[in-house]
Amino acid sequence: MAEKVLMKGNEAIGEAAVVAGCRHYFGYPITPQSELIEYMARRLPQVDGVFLQAESEVAAINMVYGAAGAGARVMTSSSSPGISLKQEGISYLAGAELPCVIVNIMRGGPGLGGIQPGQGDYFQATKGGGHGDYHNIVLTPDSVQELVDMTILGFDLADKYRNPVMLLGDGAMGQMMEPVIFKPSIAQPAVKPWAVSGLRGGREPNIINSLHIKPDELELHNLHLQRKYALIRENEVRYEKVHTDDAELIVVAYGITARIVKSAMEKARLQGLKVGMLRPITAWPFPVEPFGELALKTKAFLAVELSAGQMVEDVRLAVNGLKPVYFYGRMGGMIPSPKEILEQIVQIMQGKEGN
């Protein structure tokens, strides 16, 4: 049986990456994820890995491009402003179909903002963020254990689809400590015949590139990417439903906010209010289908986020006008209490809240 250990979220991500076979990390410090880069600096040399603190976030993501192109399991991490600086490189990675894991421990913004938790990077993560038509697979854990599990899963998905995977955490989860168990991946190690790993006289040269000068070739490449994204949508949607069978109100949240929503939901249930929760675990691909199913039997939805309202747009698209969708958000690093969310639930269910 695997040993249960108490770890801080940022450090747990680092150990999970090592368990997943990551031996290359390139990054640059920024609060509130600096413990992750510190952990990798200490841990990777112990497993004959490569750690390099780059001179900037831009340099780090391009080093990721190089290592991924050579077939290595590679990771980088940052927090909101640093991820913004990596966006051009992430688009290059997606265009060249290079697998990697990118960790964003979100903080409040815009600009430098603050170092407290935020969820204002949802659009950036799920709608591309860089230039061109592309998608990252976006995983949204809500506990330190899920940070571990989804880091390992992220490497497997990245290799399976030759695509960047973004782990979307936040400053609260990065800093908090919880017991975790590390379970190695059950996926078979990916064979990468496309990688630039040296000819050794055995094959034709491999070329890693996202540049297609001829428009017809670029369009064909984009169509290929869209087919891949459709396959990911078909096979990799993940979500959690709680108390949705009889729910008259479905509260939608992800990450640290989902934990608070669960507490508020249980308090509402004790008051006789039929409240359920739908938690997207993949922010992309977004779990559209369960929203359509729930919209046929529930009365309304409430999206709760640490933002001015970003995920709520995907909720409204998924519900497609069948039922009202309400929103409650906090910003600037402010985290709502279960009592606040319970008050919103009561107001909506008593018909006192506008849409």
C-alpha cells in the first residue's frame, strides 16, 4: 500500500511530476508557486534529472519546446503574469504538437495584481491564450490529492494526444497542506517516433515545426488539429456531480471554490433546500452534455468563481437558455465563505435574486 504523506500543494505537484517520469523542468520563480520551482531544484538532481532556472518565463517555455521536441517528459510552472509571458511559446507547442505539462497556480490580477488566490485566468487557459486556433487540455483539481493525481494524468494525456496540458490551480491550493498518496500512472510509456532524438542511421530526419508557409498546407494542419480536439472532447471530459438527482438549483464551481460550494450545499440541504453541485474537472474540454441533461429537470444554475465571471459564460452556453444561470464572484484574492454562498442560494431559491 502506498504511503500517505503530508505535503504542501506546490511541492506535491513536483513529486507527482517525478513519479510521472518527468526529468526536465524549466521555470522562473513567482509567488505563490515558488515552492514548486524550489522543490524541483532540489529533487530532480536526485533522480538524474535536469533543472534549470531560466532567465525569464519566455526563455523557460522555449526550453520546454526543445525538451518536448526531443521526446522528454517536461514541465514548467508559473503564476498568472508569468503564464501570460509564456503564451506565445504555448501556441508554438500546440502548433508543433508537443506534449508537456504547464502548471498555473493562479493569483489575483489584472497586471501584477496580488499573491492571493484567483480564478481570473480561466479565459486565458480555456480559450487559447496565445495566437491561432488551438486548445490546451485544462485540468482543474480541488485538493492536494487531485493536484497529484492530475499532474500524473496530465503527462499521460499530453503524450496520448501530443498536446500541452495545463494544470489550473490557485494560490490557496498551492500553499495548503493535506495528506496525499502517490500512485504511479497505469498508462503505458508513450512511444515517440516523431521526436528529434538523433538519427543514429535508422530513419529519415524528424522535423519539429509549427511554420507552414503555404496556406493550403497550414489549413490542412489546422484541420488535423481540429479533428484531434474533437477526439479529446469525445474521450476526455471529466466532471463531478453531487446531489443532482433531486436538485432544484445546481451550483457550478471548480478548484478551491468547489470545496467551499460543497460546504454551502450541505448546509443548504440541512435547511431542506434541494441544492446540487456540478464541478467541471476538465475546464477544456468543458462538460457540456451533463448541463444539458440537468437543465431538463432542475430550475436554475448558479456559477461561483473567484473572478468577475468567466466560467459562467461556458455554463450559459451549455445550458443554452433552457434555465436561468446566476453568478456570484469575488475578486482580488477574496475567497467567499460557505455562509456567503449559502445566502446566494437562499436568495435564488426564494426568488429574490435577478438573473
